[in-house]
Amino acid sequence: MIAKQLTYLAGADGAGIVLGTRVPIVLTSRADNVRTRLASAAVMVLVAHDRRTKMLPKI
């Protein structure tokens, strides 16, 4: 609720993903604008990249 209030009242942008699952899940709302959806996708890419680099064997 706080995130939605910041978005509507203060013009803030947010991003949402679900962690704790086998793979990260992008969580957006139908009311989200394009910028918020892109931010969510960007955060998901960063999390996926971090997980992938941690799983690679060290040489």
C-alpha cells in the first residue's frame, strides 16, 4: 500500500520482483506505467545475473 501511495501521491517509481522462488518472478500491476514495468524487468535481470555468476565455478 505504501508503494502505491508513493506512486500516486509523490510521483515515485518502483520495481517489484518476487524472491524466494526457484527463479525470480517479475511482479507488476495492471495500473503500472511502462517505466515501472521496465524497472521491474531491470531489477530481475540484475538478480538473475548475480545468481548466475555465483553459481559459476571459480577458475
